[in-house]
Amino acid sequence: MANLKNIPPIDEILAQRPVLEMIEKHNRDFVVRIIRKAVEDTRQELRSSQNDLEREQIMGLVIEKMRQTAAAQSQGSLKRVINGTGVVLHTNLGRAPLGERALHYMSEMARNYNNLEMNLEKGQRGSRYDHVEDLLRELTGAEAALVVNNNAAAVLLGLSTLADQREVIVSRGQLVEIGGAFRIPEVMKLSGARLVEVGTTNKTYISDFAAAINENTALLFAAHTSNYKIIGFTAEVELAELVRLGQEKGIAVMQDLGSGILYRSPSWKLGEEPTVQECLAAGTDIITFSGDKLLGGPQAGIIIGKKVYIEAMKKNQLTRALRVDKLTIAALEGTLLEYLNGKPDQNIPVIRMLEYSLEDLEERAEKLYMTLETRIRTHKYIEKLSLIRLDDMVGGGAYPTYLVPGYGLEIRFKGISLENAAQRLRLMNRL
């Protein structure tokens, strides 16, 4: 226990030159806190140490721990990473990277005052939603649009506005989990709507919806199963059928499209997924979808549809709690303008990545192979590096059964466990 007696007191540590230099760069209270933590961590290590350390050595250990903690905390925990998963829209890695125009708009609006809620022509207060509503109307053909902070919020707002204390009819085969344990039944319950399940998990018919309609029915609800598929002995109601029934009964149809697609490239070999425009053309009254998936923009929940319903949502007090800020508006506007200009395949990173041909991917993989082979072939933990064919995924709850042909690099390790190697790679800042 002699080591513990050699731990210097806080005042003595504070008087050391490296610590004084740290105080000049950081708040003093912050430095004192990390000193206390460094001392406690060092004390725990010394209790199990078999070596006798001098006071100066322990002082060095404490100061080094302080430096590491200060460096880690001053840099923040959100970091840029390399997506080597083979999943384009990886939820854990931030989903869609933004395009240059979106980034430029965000930067300009973040560093300057702007007309977020100012009508410059009239010189009076305006609406933050105007900046993107006209673009969404132009791109989709909808009567009106509204943007909130994510698609779950969009569904919640729509149900709360149009079906509070009333019934919403949904097929059992569409009671989806949106992600992160957020499920349609729970969102519906929170909104105040009353869920009415019809059909079975694998088979639902239009007659099931018709039989469930009564005087308390507020909505017919369709949840597009964008993140899973039921195959085999199945039957599901087509959106057009549901719309016809809704029109006959005077009941609105709301669709949670999930990963909304505004653009389908002719060169895509992806399975058939409905676009936002196609769903609207089918007569759907309200459609909700995400901004940060196949749209390629920021996290947002986009609501389009009949003006009467959208205007009612704008007046819902919940809208203020769910509203988006100036940076989201700027990024979304920048993204939507790329669609309006007709070049999303060139300027929206997600779409551009999905447009790569197999030959493009092979060429990119070969370049990466040559770079890494030169730099790490003699590393003590590397046994072999090779170029391989594999299948990637779109991700983000889109095209769940479709595999995107691609290429990757296989690294075989030696003298280190795979788990340890993976962790070291995750924690590296550079090669």
C-alpha cells in the first residue's frame, strides 16, 4: 500500500506546469474534475500493482490520464467514421450523407441571420414551412405539405389530428415496428386513436376493412412494409382498393410510406417500391415518409396530401413540439432543390451510390485494395488481404429482400482475435 501514500494531493497536481498550461486552455473547474477522476483511476490501478512507484512516477501517470481525458472530452463523442458495413443507409451510422447544396445551405443559415419566419416581400411574420412546402407540392403534386422532426412524429401528428378518440382500421399484416421498438400500435395509442385490426398476419382483404367501418371510423390506415416482406401464402389490400373504399364511405386514407422515394433511376435494378408520387396519384389523402432515407436529406418527417387535412395538422398544438429548426429546413430545401433541378443521381450521395454499376464498384474496390496492400501488407497482425465479390444492402428500412451486387475487401488477421481487431479498427483515427 506504499504506492497509495505516494499519490500527490490535488493542490500539488494543480501547481504542475502541464496542468497550469491546461488551465489556460480550459475552464479551471473542468481541470479540477478531471484531476479528481485521474487520481481515483490511478488509485484503483495502484491497489492491484505489484511495483513500487515513486511520487514523481505517480504524478506522471495522473497527468497523462488527465491529458487523455481532456483530449477525449474536448473533441466530443460524435465522430466521422468510414462505413465499411455494406449497408448504404446504415441507421447506426447516421443514415443518409447530405449533398453539397444541403451542406452549403446549412452552413449559410447557421452562421447568419435568415428569413426563417419572415416574409421579406410583405415585411411581416411568415411560416418556416413555406420554404419547403412549395417545393414538396411541386415535386409530388400534393395540395399541401408539412415537415416535422421525423416520420414517427409525422404519423403521430396525423393520427392525433384526424383520429383522436376515434377508430383507425389497419391490416394485421401491417402493424409494423418502425425501428428502435417504436411500433404502430403504440404510436396510435399515444395519439389517442383507437386501433382496429382486421384480417390476419398473412392475409387481409378489402372486405375485412369494409366490415369494420362504422360511424366512429376516422381513418383507413396503410403502413407500407418497407422494412420487411411477407411472402408465400399471402394477400394484401392494394392501395387503390383502399382508396376506392374510403371514397365510397367518405373516410380518409392515410399511408405511412416509411422510406419515401421521389426518384427512381432507370438504371436501378432494385425491386419495385412505390414512389411518393405514385401513392399520391392512387388517391391517398395523407402520406408520411422520412427525409433521411432514400430521399437523401436530413432527419425529418414529411407529410403531404389534401390541404384540408394538412391545415388541420398545422393548427394542432402538437406541431410546435414536433417542429423542425432552421438547419433542418435549410438541409431539406437544399436536398429538394436537387430533385427540382433534375440531377439527384449526380448530387444526392445516397442515390449516386446506388447508381454505381458493378464495374464501378469493382474499380473502386481495386483502388482501395492497392492503397491498403501497400500500407498494411507487412503489419504483424495482417495475414492476408483480398478482393472479394459480395452483396450489399440498401438499408434504412428500404428494399429489405434485395441484395445489391458489389465488391469488398477481406482482411484475414493473425495473432489477434477478430473481436479485438474489429474494436481497434473502430477506435482508430487514421491508418
